[in-house]
Amino acid sequence: MSKRRFHGLIALVLTALWGAGIYAGHATGHLRVLDRLEATLTDLRTLARGVITPPDLVTIVAIDDTVVKRGGHYPLARADLARVVDAVARFEPKLIAIDLLLVDRGTASDDDLLAKALAEKPAVLAAAAIFPDTSAAVETGSEGPLGNLPQADRFLLPLPVFADHADVGIVNVATGSPLSIPMLFRTRDKVELSFPLRVATRVLDKPLTVAPDHLSIGEHSVATDANYTLPITYYGPRRTIRTVSAQTVFDGTLNRNAIQDRIVVIGAAVAGGGDFFPTPFDSLMPGVEVISTAITHLIAGDGIVHDRSVRIAETATIILLPLLLVGLLAWRRSAIGLVAAAVVFLAWAALNVFAFTHGIWLNAATTLAATVPPVALFSATQLWAGGRRTQYFATRSRLLAQFQAPAVQEWLARDPDFLVKPVRQNGAIVFIDLSGFTALSENLDPDELRDLLKELHALVDREAVACGGTITGFLGDGAMILFGLPQQAPDDAARAVQCCIGLYRMAERWIATLPREIGGQLGFKIGAHFGTIVASRLGGRSHAHITATGDTVNVASRLMEVAAQHGASLALSDTLLSEAGTRAPLAAGRLIGPMQASIRGRTGEMTVWFWRNEPQTAQAKAVPDRVS
């Protein structure tokens, strides 16, 4: 397995473990901070869904600020509450539900009035569960799934004088923005129905069946969340569910159409009364409307679903989504992988919102907690490693650049297959070599010898680059320079001649600057020729270099010997000068020739010219115009 794949596998394993840890931590109640994040995300999704019209099942009769301002007081007197119940009962509601805790005694006469009013119509009264101040482990026993319900110390029930005429339901709602409402409550010895569930069972008039993941009222099934909580989604801002003021009872303006054949919930909506909750649409929604929302969901079946099957889908998403994203980033460590991961993440987000707006609540907070940290960490690691790789390749490129001419580097970057197949073409070849260097190296310190060669090579490189030549290699104390790569040019020969003269003058000046004991032993020779070459890549599988071969290269190399044999430092073939024509920069020196010279290893003779860095003589003036 490659190092890259091994690292990717490690990242996937760690991502899976992280996702499993997030799921387990949240499921066991150790990551409650995610619930606050989920509440915020749920609010955003609810706002994205927008306001919807609730089923016309419930009417709220609110004991609100209008009642208090017009001579009433809060809490409402029992006699006044009895009057409200009487007025509502006369308009034939399906059921009257009172979201007020009737746990304190009033005057006997007022309590009797309210009791008689409650006896007129089916009614449900609110009770409260009192929980311990400190959390304790949930005891499970023979009750099966009911054993996992949060255990209250006791129930705060209505006075018997009222409870004898009505059913009772527990009205507790979680603080903050309620996302769900408990349907069942328990103490050590009994289980009680919530206020909304008691209302629903009374209205539907069917027996209640408690199943492991849902509640059934007759054949009417209601999916529940864990521990039999009912997820709720708000229809809109306060008063979206039909709401009338209790003052209309005292004014005699209560509308029959708002009451008849509906569930009527009587509850408090007095500013400062404390029974208010923040919701997506409203910073202060009366608790009675939150309860009425749950009642509507239970009866209409239009609530949002977060049952066992949805939770299983969540669990799979918590594990698989981060694995998929990290896998994409590891699979394609490029912009393609990043774009693919972004598309998958946005698709999940869109699907989550779409599901929510269509009644399925897929928890987003746990999925984000399982996904964002490993993906961000892996991406950061990728960027860091990518930076290191970029730095490494940049350094490597700079180092490699020192072994290849700039023009060839650029050409190879555009065309990696450059000279994979040999190319036959014309080109100019220049050789330069030091004389006396071998004898000098026997007595010179190795460090001094290295510094000497580095200085020479730097000067040769500068001159070759200035003339547009390509150094195909440094040959110890010399170099081979090629004109014609990466592309042929009409002035290749002229630039080769220019390079030869530049090298001549450079070598003279450089040797003159050396200490006498070194410079006195050194000389130089230069040979140059023009003709057909074979440009190609030479070498094995692990290493190759670009060079030229052929008779032209051999002749240029042998011309250095010809120059030395005739006491000259620069020998130019007649072919090179003919190709250079009047563009050759020879006027500043002395051109000697032509003369016939034999080339070692080659039959016949060839015409050669010598050039010296000194004023022209009469003989030089006799040189044909084509080389002057």
C-alpha cells in the first residue's frame, strides 16, 4: 500500500470513530450543547419553510392584557373563570381545555361556580410534574419502554372539586424554544398523560395504546421521538392559531363561529405572566399557543416526524457523510476533490432543508458536529502537506533548473515529450576547454580547484545564455554549447560566432585576473562548426539529458585541437562563417585565414579560420566581405 493510501485509510478510520463518538455522546446526553445548536438550526429551517395555515381545530381564549386593563386582574378570579367557561360551553365546543393550574383554594362559592361550569361540557385540566432539582439516573423496570421516561417526584394536580368533573393532563414544557413536548410523565408508581395527549384522547374518544416508537389513539397513530416526546413545528407567529380575548366574554361579543365544534383552550397570555417561549417567528409566544400547537399536531397528524426510522437515517448520515467527504478529499487531492466534496455537502444541506419543509426532521447539529471537524482538519492537513509538497517541488525545480538551459526548461514545461523522438536538423556547436588544467590540478588544493571550475562555469553560462545558446553539458574544465534548440532560428550561426568571441574575451580577462602561479599555467581553446546534428534525449530510464550528436559535433570538438596546433585560441569552420554571413561580429578582432586543415579521425581537409582579439592587419582586410 502506498504512503498516500495509507494516510487516507487512517483518516477514514479516525473520521468514522469521531462520528461514532459524536453519536454516542449525544445519544447518552453528554453533548447537550448540540441541542442548542439544533434549536437554532431548526428555527432557521422553520423560517425558510415560512408561515403555514394551521388546521381549524383549536381556538384559544386568552386571558390577556385586555382583560387586566378593563378591570380584571391576574390570576383571574374563579368566578370570572367560571363565567368564561359558561360562555364557551353555551356555544357547543368539542371540548374545553384549561391551561391553568387550579391547585389553590378560592372562596367556596367561587370554586362551586367553576366546578358546576366544568360539569357542563367535557373538559381537561392542567397539572404539573415536579422534578427533583438534581438529575438522577433513570430507573428502568418491568414497565418496558415506559421505564425510560424521566421520573418526577410528584404531580401537582387540580383540586378534587375540579378534577372530579374533568380529566387531567400534565402541562410541562421544556424551557427555551420548545422543539418537542413530552407526551407521558411518570413517578415511581404511576404514569400520567400530557395535557395535549389527554385532550386528543378525549376528543377522538378512542383508547390509547403505547407502542415502542409511537402512540395510537384507536386507529390514529402518532409517531413520537425518543422517550415519547412529540416534535412540534410552529405554524407562524403568535395568534396564527385562532385566538380570541377572554374580554369578549365580559363584553358579550364572543363569536359562536370561533367556538362551535372546536377544541377551546383557555390559557394565560398576560405580559409578565412568565408563561412565554421564544419561537422562530416570535420572541414571546404564549405557552397556551405552544400547547395548542401540540394538540393540533396530535389530532391533525400534521406534525414533523422524528421517529425511530428517521433517527436510524440520522445515525447513518452521521457516520457516512464525513466518511464520504474525507474520502473525496483523499481520493482527488486537487480542486476536483474539493469541488466534489462541496457539492456533496451542499446536497446534504439541501436535502435536510427539503425534508424539514416536508415534515421530516433530520437532526443537523449532530451531523455537522460529526462532519465539520474531521473534514476541516483533513483539509488543513492537506493544505499543509500540499504547501510542503509545493515547497519541495519548487526547491527541486530550482535545483533541476541549474542542470538545464532556461529556454529548454520552458519548452519542456509546455511540451513534456520534447525530443522523446530524435530530430535531425541544422545547428551550430561551440566547444570551449582550458589548456594546462590537468597539470595544474595535480598540485592545486581540491577546494581551490572546485572554486576555480565554478567560477569558469558561471562565466561560460552567462555568456552562453546572453547569446541564446544551450549548454548541453559542462565537460570538466570545458563546455559544449548548442545553438538551434529548442527551435531553429535563422541567426543560430551568427549568435554562435558572437558567443565564441564573447567566450574568447571572457577567458582572456578571467585568466588575467587569476594569481600568476595559476593563470600562468592556463590557456584556453575554442572550436565552432555548423551543420547537421541529431538532437535527442540520451540516457537511461532514471536519468536523461538533452544533447546533440553527429559529425558536426565531432568536428567542432576537433577544431579546438586545430586551434592549439596553429597557436590560436579560436578556430571557426568556413561553413559556420558562411552561414553567419555579414551578421558575424568580427570587425573588432583579427580573422586569419582561410586555410586547409586536417581533422583527426576524419578523411580529407576542411577550410578553417582563426580569430584573435587584436586590431585588424592588411591581411585581415583582404578577408572577403562576407566575413568582415
